[in-house]
Amino acid sequence: MAAPGKCFLVTGPPGVGKTTLIIRVLEALKQSNPSLKIQGFYTRELREGAERVGFEVVTLDGRRGPLASTTISSRESQRWPNVGRYKVDVSSFESLALPELQVKVDTDLFIIDEVGKMELFSSSFFPAVLRVLESNIPLLASVPIPKSGRDIPGVARLKNHPGATMCMLNTSNRDAMKEQIYSNLINLLQNQ
């Protein structure tokens, strides 16, 4: 069982800056402690002009691949699951994200942005997230805000985990939340 307070879940409305906050915390951690072994990934919007046309997965060592798209149209993509107008490329996601979630002895911190509907189409993803959670290694992750008041079952399970601390993000608390999460993680990492 994860020790209380080792899992930080960032949530908030779409576009509030969850990914930006996670990247800023990650950069601050790397700057203050370059020898940290951090594993994981984040998702980034893909835009054509002002229009969002998809998302890509970016590993912490800079590898990238498609997660979801409105513009991909191939025979293969016809079988991909949909989230709204996006087609989710589950195999691309798994090939990048799953190796990053392997629990290793020397890992100091995991970053998972995000545990959401698109990512959960991978049947291997949530079990990997649970292994990370149970490993007792600190975790910084983002989860979507519930639509119409109901959480996705996997997200609800994470939020209800005894080691999880919810961090509700809004436009007025972003900077303070970044500082708070950063200092909590620094304290945790120094006491390991």
C-alpha cells in the first residue's frame, strides 16, 4: 500500500494548465536535483492554426508519438476507439507510455499526464498505473475533471487511493499550486 501523501493528482477543467503545471514542476525538480531518476510521460496538444487536431505522447527523454487525432484517416484508424471527434491510436500510446511505467529500483519519481479516457482505452495502462501507485515511489499525475459529475471508474479508483492527494487547479491558484506540489515532492524525495 502506498504511504499517505506520495501520490499527487492534479485536476481541473480542460485548458486550465494541468500539463503546463506538471512540466514546470518537472523542470524545477530537474534544475534543483539533476541526478533524480524520473520516469513517465505527458500529453501535448497538436494544433493546426487555432484548431486542436489531436494529442501526442511525449516521454521524459523526448520521444514522441501520436495519441489521438482528428486528421488521421487510414484503414487501420477506422478500428481505433473514439473520444468525441478524436480517434485514439492505442498501439502508439502503449509503445511509448508503457515502458515508461516500468517500476525500477532506482526510480525516484513517476510523472503520468494524464490518466484519462483516451489513455484508459489501453487495457495494459491502468494495471501499470496501479503498479506504480503500489510501488511506493512518488507519483505526480493528472486526471480529468468528472463530466456530468461522474468520474471514469479508473480515475475514481486513483482519487480514492489512501496515498492520493487531490490538487484542484484553477487560473488563480496555478502558481501557488506549482510551488506547493514542488516543495511537497522535494520533501518526499529528500526523505527517501
